[in-house]
Amino acid sequence: MKKHSFARDRVIRLRRGQSIRLVCGIPIFTRRIALHPGEFVVATCNDSPNVIIVGCQSFNRRIRVHLFPGQQLIVSCHR
């Protein structure tokens, strides 16, 4: 599982069974989201103007997530 911070804007496409970890600051609290094909997450971090978009195969249905310092988000794509 790769770890990404909010150092720059990114668009990441996951395939089935893959997962990724988004980190806002030093991770203390973990949230998990499992996406179905076609869903995607738009994640922002409290101390960064950058946005990371993670999609499961395609980008049809959006889910917004705002992370605060000390949070990490693990996004996975259903098999």
C-alpha cells in the first residue's frame, strides 16, 4: 500500500483489490473507505490547499472527504 501526502494535487486510479493511504500530518486516527467501481473520493487536508482524487476504475460518483491534521484515510477498491 502506497502512502501519499498532500504535497501536490494528484489523480489516482485504483484497480480492483488495490488500496492507498492518504496522510494529513502525523497519522494518529485512521478512517477507511471502500469504493465500488465508478466511485471516487475527493480528499483535502486542513493545512494544505492541494486536493487528491482517488477513483475506483472510473470516475462517476463523487464522495468528499476533509481530513484534519493527525488523520489518515485508507481508500480501497472492491474486488
